[in-house]
Amino acid sequence: MWTKTIILGTLLTLTGCMTTETRWGVDQLNQFEVDCSDPYQREMLESQRVSREDYIKNGIILTSVTGTILSLADGTYEERMKIRSGSRTNTQKLTEYFREKQCRKEAFDKQFYR
């Protein structure tokens, strides 16, 4: 009985500790300014993707009472819900797509419309 209590207490504590996000939010991705002259912008944008581990961690946090309360307290609950619904991933893909599209257009224009 004590083992189950200790494990449950540890899990509740750890899910509360996992609430801080360092990734951009959906609003920041929507306001992303494309600069095709920056060679590192593509990699930086790709680093903002939500990984499989992030999905799992996000699910654990949202299904625990402690994680949900702490997410509400630190202001990450809305972003976590967007990750769960898939709108965060869609916004990420669209931002990457429009960046590639604009950079290809600029490269084409430089080549043929000097």
C-alpha cells in the first residue's frame, strides 16, 4: 500500500514539474516574419516542432489534476489544448510551407527578374 502511495505521489509531483514550455505559441507562429537571407531561419523554425515525446508529456500533464491546475496557473493550458487538438501542428506546418514558398519565389525572382 505504501509503495502505491509513494508512486502516485511521485507521479503527481513530476507532472506538476513538467508544465513549463519553451516552444513558441500558435500566435507567435502566425506572426512569424520570413527572412530568406538568414541561412539558419529554417532550422530554427524546424526546432519549434512538437515531438512525439512532447505529445506524450502533454497528454500526461492534461490528464492529471495537478498538471492541469499548474498549467492553468502558469498560463500554458491553452497552448497545451492546441497541441492536443492538433492546431499547433497545423500552424507549424503552414508556417514552414509559406516560408519555403516565399523563399523559392524570391530565389526565382532574383534569377529571372533582375
